Amino acid sequence: MAKSATVVAIQGKASAVLADGSSRPLTVGDVLLPGEVVSTADGGSVELLTDDGQTLTVGADQSLGLDELATGTNDAATDVQG
């Protein structure tokens, strides 16, 4: 189960929403931790590499919580699409 993920590619706009509700724009190389949520804009996508070697793509206008990776509740999905 992944405990963190690194942003390896971004297309369009994407952000990380923190547990306190604040957000920050994502850039390649950013490390995401449990409690953070990746959120993409319309037309955007983010490719993540988890600390356990899994590659995930968050598609346009979608969100993926890193807690889902840490608990294994999203372990069957490698693509999150709209």
C-alpha cells in the first residue's frame, strides 16, 4: 500500500488540496502524502508514481485522495477517469 506519491507528469492545471482545505498548484516532482487530495481541472491530468512503484493517472476534472492509496481502497484502479 502506498503512503506517498510523486508527481511525474502534469497536463493542464492540477492542485493538491490539503487536510485544512487549502490548496497548492502541483508541479512535477511534488510529493503527496496521505491526507492530501489531487484535483485536476477540465482538460487536465496528473500522473503519479507511488512509493510502492505503482503508476496512477488522475484524469480530467477528477479527484483522488492519497488516503485511498494508503488504505488500499483504490488498489484495483490504475486510472481515475471522468
